[in-house]
Amino acid sequence: MTPHDPPDRQPGRVLLLSADIGEGHNATARATEEALRRLWPGCETLRLDTLKVMGPGVGPLFRWIYVRNVESTPWLYDLFYNALWRQRWFADASRGFVGAWVGPLLRRRIRDHSPDVVVSTYPMATAGLNRLRRGGELVDIPVSAIVSDFCPHPFWIYPEIDLHYVMSQASLRALHRAQPDAAGAVCVPPVSEGFHPVEKESARRSADVPVAGFQLLIACGSLSFGAVERAVDTALAEPGVDHIVVACGRNEQLRLRLLDRPDPAGKLLPLGWRDDMPELTAAADLVLSNAGGATALEAMACGRTVLMFEPIAGHGRANAELMARAGLAELCHDADELANTLHELSTDGKRLDRREREVLQHATSGDFTEQVSRLPHLPLHRGGRGLRAQDRFFVHAAETAVPQQTGAVLRLDGSPADRTARDWADHLTGLIEQRARQLPVLRNVLVQRHLRAPSWYTAARIDPRQHLEHRDTDEHEAPGVIREFFTSAVRTDRPPWQLMVLRTPERTLILAKLHHALGDGIAVTSTLVRLLRDDGDRVEQHAEATKRQEKPAAGSALPTLVSSRFREARAAARGFLSLAKAGSAPIGPLNGPSTPGRSFDSVELPMREVRAAAREHGVPRNVLLIALVAESLHRVLDEHEGTTSGQRMRVMVPRTTRTPRENTTSAVFGNHTAAVSVDLPVGPMSPVERLEQVARVLQDSQRGGQPLAAGIVMSVLGLLPTPLHRGIVRTIYQRRFFNAIVSAMPGSPRPPRVWGALVAGVIPILPLASGVGTAVGMISWGEMVGIGVTVDAHSGRPAERLGQRTREVLEELSSSPAEPEIPRSTSEGRG
């Protein structure tokens, strides 16, 4: 994956988090500082030593532990490193512990510096940043990590970091193996600008080393530990190697031992700490190292062949093996392999030239400065998160014949006749590329495992071609296209949503579907509006301003709080009793074994007629709409086999748990509903009488506390182990307990425009449940009420018959005399 191209703006302050433990992390930080100065000379940079931030004495202790592990107890370091890969719980616990330690300590430093960008080159700092981001902090500051190890291990990679830069495609694969939901991209070696290809003779003169002959540079980091002396012994015995330069760094004891070594041929040149490593590296024919960190990257940047000899334990061995698999280093496990490799490369000039070209091609495949320029403009990345109980419910309810996806059909008025479906698709492609980053619901990818709870991770970017179709057709073929679109399940190997532009000579439609786990009907329409509307930028600003509004002042009187909790507990108790007494649903002709086939239809009712009829009969609009469905169901059933006095049909009616503020701002995605069961009267009676009974049963369900009890039950079920939760969901969400789904949801009184065309109508498309053959969704939208009907093919009843009946019933109710006013239901909105 590749970050988006940056806009024309620059950061004022950048915070670099490194650590003084060896020189690799600091070297990467210096290279980043240099790139920042080249990009933005006025940019202020601050580099912090994470080990100092962690507390006094931490740095010396960690450096002592690191050296002792590598030199004295490599088996212990291997044990720790391997456990990070093999035991996920151990890796998570280790990273969590470090994050909890470092995160709060970094918080104050970040607050003091107020950076526009934070870049980490040290894994413990990255752990702290991940902890802060996970807790809801740093969401407005791009946070990135530059992984200087060639093989990124689980301690390096974190899900909440906006981007990890790694060293190769092989490194990127290792990154996703360590953390599948992490964001990563490949960059060229992050080294100081002094490391670049230079002609060897010129570099040797600058470094004051012998100019003639085949030269080997042994550089094993600033601490120069490992099998350095065994490498020297092997190289001294190879006739093809004329000079052996050893960069001992801060290991003065090693330098003194090498100076005392007999060297009759004068091959050996032990050096202490040097500031001219770029020249020494470019002067070499071969660079020998043992960890695959900064030294190897610097050699690659100079176009020099890298040898890995007896790599140190843990990450050193992993780096060396991955570099060898990527074709960027020669790996020598022992002295014999090193002797053979030295002989071949020192005597075969063509092979050495070929290796140098391959390394240089990789090192110059990009520009590190340009790659750093992208860091201030990264989109917010969200790592994997467990699903809320309400969302997980629909993951487990999904079966092959009953995919759990909800959708909508948007009808556009005022679209120019010469716009084709492709024209519309091109316009929507631009909107998706521009706005999907600000709509997390569109970037969530569903991860399902048999025994583990499902989770979301956030895709770094959206490819509109994977989510958008277009079709020009005639009016006669349009219903078949709609049926095909909504019958096929959304793919879950990407964010599970899909759009289609359907253009006929008479109308323009936008079809949308998404996995029900992403959200309910309100989330679908809210997301579509925010994605597509012409004034999308203004809408985003309004939403952000609304979220920043002050919260209501806390501190309500204790008696009021206690009283409120007592009323909720009493309502919940009544709700549990109501659910327990409900029992099984009546057997109905609309139920039967589910099939993949579906029939869809839609009808739009004038809002003025719905409003007038509701006012005439003294009921809320949502009660009137559900009564229309009850009367329509009666008529369809009566036509088929007749109905009997007192006959009922149990329907699930989702009630929204969103607050009015959440409904208007669209700030909350996901499923925020609690379904209640309602026994609708479908036996013979007048439409007015049926309206009265529907109003009563809806009011009783509300007063009985069913919505609260249903929400508690769903939350408790979410605490169960995944296999048990899946089994219970599939046991209760099926025809044994209800016959149909009916939803009436609030919409928008002021429809938006899309590319100048008015979104004049919306038709919701609801999913079915196992064995449940009918679902009816209704939404108030501008001057119309959109009704979408979904019917399973097993019922043998075309959906359009149910849709047609609702219009007839509304006309009859509009002309019927009003009875005495029916008490209003206490809930108007549904989801």
C-alpha cells in the first residue's frame, strides 16, 4: 500500500522519538531530521531519547541487559524473540505492558511540544504512541514509525500507528504477519545523506585507507559485538582479501585486541570511533555485519554488497535471513561459508558487480526525502477492534441463504438526460477517493475466525473500482438489475459495502448495500448522505463542530439519579417478563426454509397524505405506517388462504437507541437499535380498527420495557464465547420466534443534492432472517415516505403485491372518519 500524495502544506513542529541503545535508532532519526530540513527549513524538530523519558537509570539498565543477552545469554534473547512470534498472548501482553509504561510519560512531552507530526524510530516509543492513540488521544496528529530493522517483529508493529515504513516488500509481508491490521509501506534505506554511491578510489582517499586492492569492511554496529574476531581470522586467511578494515566503534577493548594480533602481511586496520563512516562504507568492496540494522542499510545506500556472518540472536538472525531471501545480502552461518563467499566474491568481479547493481537498484528505487514528505499528511489509521455486541449479532446471524446486509435505493431527480451511468460513476469515484478517509464505516474490514470473536480493522485506503458499479439499461430491465444487486452478498475480503449507479431513460438510481454489522438503516442513509452530497465539506465541518459542543453539565442531584436508575430497573424487569411470556411465534404462510432467491418492490407515499392521515386518526406517523403494513399483510394473506378472527403475526420492530442529537449529526455508526416483538393483528377487521389495535400493542411494548430488556439481553449475549454466541444467535433469530421484520425509521426533512440532482426519494432494503420470509422497511424522506419490501422466493408471493396494498390502505384511511383519539406511543423514531 502507498500513502496518499501529500497536499501543499507543511508542519511547523515535528517530534522524533528515538533511543540511545546502539546507534541504529538514532541514525534513522538523524536521517529523518535531514530530510525534514531539506523539505521545510523552518520546521522545528525535537528529538527525545525514549529511555530517558522512561525514567532515570532505565537507559543504562536496558543497554546492560541488551549487551549481556547478546554476548552471554543469546539463548534467552532467542527465547524472548521467538515467543513474540509464536505466542500471540505473550506479544500482546509485552507490548501492552510497555505501552502502559511509556504512553503516559510521552503524553506530557507531546503536550509540551505540541507537534504537528510524531515519528518514532524506536519500538518502545511506538508502543507508547499506540497506547495513547488507542485511548482516543493523538487522533488529530499523524503518527508514524520508521522500522530500521529489515525484519519487523511484533514488538515493532502496532495497529494504531498511521504508517510503518519498512525496508522491502519482504519486510512488508513480515509486518502483516506480525500485525495483520497494521498500516505499512516500503521506503528506501533511511540513512543520512552522506551514504550514497561514490567511486571507490575517491572514497578510499577521503577515508585515508589503502587505495589499491580488495577491501573488506567489518562493521557490527556501534558496540561492535558478536563474532567479529572470528570474521577477522577467516578474512586474514583468504588470499583474495587485501585489506580488512574493522570499525570497532565504542568497543575499545576489541580494537586493542586486534592491534595486538600478529599481522605479517599488514592486512588488518582496526579503527576506533569514526565520523567518516559514509566514506569508509563507500570505500569497501564488501561490508560484513551481523544484525541487519543501520549498518546494512547504510551499505545498501552506498551500493555495496553486504555479508551477514553469524548474525546475533533474535532480531539479528531474522534480519539476516530476510535480507538473504530478498536477495540483498549474502548469509554466512559459519566460518567455512564465510571463507567460500569471500573467495568467490574477491575473485569473481562480474558476480560482485552484479550484486552491487541489484543492491543499488533497491536502494535508489525511491527518494527518502519525498517519502518523509508524506508523513505529515497520513490519514488516520484505526487498528483492529472487537465488534460491539449489537454488531457481532448480525455477523453470527448471517448464513449463505440469508446474508445480513442492509441497503437503500436513492432516487435522483433533476439529473441531465445526457449524463450516462459511467459519468455518474466517475463523479462518485472522485467523492469516494476524497471522503472515504473521513468516514470510518467505509474503511472497516471484517475479520472472522471460527473460535475467536470477529473484529474490524481499518483499510489504509479505498479502491473505488472494488466498490462501485454502473449500468445503463431500459426501464423494463431495471427491476432485474436491482434484484441481482441486492440478492448477491457483499464481499468481506474488503470493506463490505457496494454501490451501483443505475441509469434508465426515465430515472437515475444509486443502489447501496453494506454488511449489517457495519450499521443499521440510519447509519446507511447517514453515511450515503455524507459521502455523496454536494456540500459534503460543510457537512463534515458541521459534524465536527457539533461533536465539540460542550457536554451537558454533570452533577444532577443524587435523588434524581437514583430515581432514574430505579425506573430503568423496573422497566427492564417488566421487559424481561414480557419477553419470557412471548413464547414461540404463530406458524404463518410467510415462513419456511430460506432460499437465496428474493423479490423486491418499492412504493413511495406522499408525506402530506401520511401526515394528514396520522393527524386525522390521532397517532404518530410511525404507528400509522406500521398499521399500513399490518393491513397490507392481512389483505395478501386473505387473498392466499383467508384469515381468521383474532389472527396475529409476530413482527420484530427495531427501535433506535440513538439520541436525537446522534440522529442529526450522524456521529455514531454501527447498530444502535433494540428490537421488540409485536403481535400485529392480521385477522378480519376494518382498517380503522386495525390502526387502533396496532397503536395499543406498540404502546404496550414500549411501556412493558421490551426495548430496554432486549438491549440488555443483546449486550449480555455478547459476553459469551464466540461459538456459544453464534449458536444462540442462530437459535433465536429465526422463524420460530417471529414471522416478519418491520422497521420505520426517521430520515431527512430536507433532502440533499448529489451532483446537482435532488435525492428526492429513498427506499430502504432490509435483510431477512433464517426462515423469515418478509421484511418491510420505511423511511420518511422529504415529501415522500419510501417503503421497501423484501420477500423470500419460498413464499411464492411477489413483493409488489404487498407494496401495492399499502397505497390502497392509505387512501382508505385518508377517507375514513376519525375515531376517538388514540393515546400516542412514547417513541417516534425507529432504526
